[in-house]
Amino acid sequence: MPDRVPNFEVLIDDPTLSSVMGRAVRGPDGTHSLANIPPGDYVELAKRIGQDVVGMCFYDSPFRYLDEGGVARPMSGRVFRSSDLDGVNPRDLGHTEARFRLLDEYARTVQGSPVGLFALTGAIFTAAYDSLFGFDRFMYLIHDDLELIERALEIDTEFHVAMVERLAQHDLTFLYIGDDVAHKHATLVSPEILRRIWLPRMSRIMAPARERGIPILFHSDGNIMSIIPDLIEIGVAAINPIEPHGMDIREVRKRFGTRLTLVGNLDVGGSLGRGTPAEVARDARELIDAVGGKGGLVLASSHSITKNVMPENSLAMVRTAWESRY
């Protein structure tokens, strides 16, 4: 049991970020993201909002081709046949070295502090439908050429196994696996297809973390209720964000009890984005009372602290977590 309800956000955008920090926070390229924010700034932010962990995004893909100038470019929408995947080296992490050096800097920054470290990766299904094939063609190929889909997923799986093997060498508080496999009503393809082509590969990606005893937080938008038992079986310890218009978090708690930690659910499109601080505090308190009374709840938004969330609303959610004692 924690001493209070923990709070966590994978991303905090402006205006909340600048308001909390009292200044603009940017990475070397002028933007703010998990891939580049300076570790000292991120740790300071975490301490100011009472968040116990900071982390980095390692979303990536092995699918690249060389353009006429010899520059590696993403293969977005360029895969039409199996031969288009020839020559892809799934174990090559060379282009990620700068991010691993930054992760090393993060690890040094949090060493000896109460702030933990996470890494986010693993979007093999999303990458396939979003960029490699394009959504419509991906859905046709699921029925017309599943072997091509599986070959692409297998290449990406090998890449992410290598990625997680390296990430797991760090003292991670948890591994954050994010892959959007559902819409608000159900999974994007049938659970049976996911059990054939996705879940076994996701299990392999998680294996290096499982073997080192690193807890796994899984993220998918939408309604993943039908595959939660499968996720528990492959070692998932927590799910996020339990999107409120896709799943009833009370039903998730009722069905799966203490087998899962629940992370999220406060609606960005509701009081967080459109209401008052008092309404946010009310909704957060109701959520805590409904599913967090015995622990196992991390208070968070249903997505992230986006641009439409005013700082006072974000902080009202955080303060409610701070004031929640068991």
C-alpha cells in the first residue's frame, strides 16, 4: 500500500509545463518531448508535481531505405510485397545511440534520489498500420496477405527485443510498452487475430524485462477489455489509460481485482480540459473512492496533459492525489 495515491503523466505539455516550472523548458532542438528534455529539468518537474518517476521515449522502427543521396529514410507506406522488406536489419540499433547516451545521463541524474526511471517503447502494431502499410491497406492485408503482415511484425519484434534487452540493463522502475490496438468499442482486429500475430510477439518483447523483474506498464487507447486476461498472462502488471469512453474502470477493477494496477482514466475531454479546478478535484476524488480505496490506482489523465488542459486543472488533479491518504 502506498502512503497516498501516486500520480503520473507520460507527457506534460504547455501551458502546464511552463507554469509549473516558471520558465520555458525545451530540448536542444527547441521542442519538448520525452526524447530530448534535459534530465535535470525533468527531475525538477517530477519533484514539483510529486511524480515518482521520469523517463524517455524509445519509439522507433528498423524499417528504413536509402534515398538517392544515401540517406536512411523511413519506409512509410512503401511496403507492398515481401521483397520490399529484404535487407532490413532488425538487430541494428545504431541510430539510437544518442538516445541511449541520454538515458545514461538520466540514470546518473536520478541515482541516489527518490525519483525512478522508465523507458517507453514497443509500438509494433501501431507502426504497421500507421506508417508501414497505411491503415486501410493494413486492414485489407489482414485478410488478403496475413503472411506479409506477420513478416513485418516479426522484423519489428526482433528489433524491439534487441531494444528491450539493452533497456533492461538499466535500473528501470518499470518498462512502459505502448501499442494502440483498439478503438473505443473493441480491438481494431479480432482478439483471435491479436492472439495469433501480436500477443506472442509482444510477450517476446517484454521477456528481457520480465526476466530481470522489471514491472511492465502497458498502454493502449480504446477498449482492450477482451485481451486484458492475455496481457496479464504475458506479464503485464499495470494498464493505462483505461480510456473513459472505451472502458468502465470500475468494471475493470471488479473483473481483475488486484491482478492489475490501473493508471489513468481522468478524462482529458471532460473536466480536465473543459471544467474548473473544483470539478477536476471532484472527479478525481470520485475515481479514487471508486477504484483506489485498497491501492492499485495511479491517478493520471486519460491521455496526457495536453495543450487544452489549463495548469490550474492539472494541479487540482495532482493535489487531490497528494491529499489522498489510505
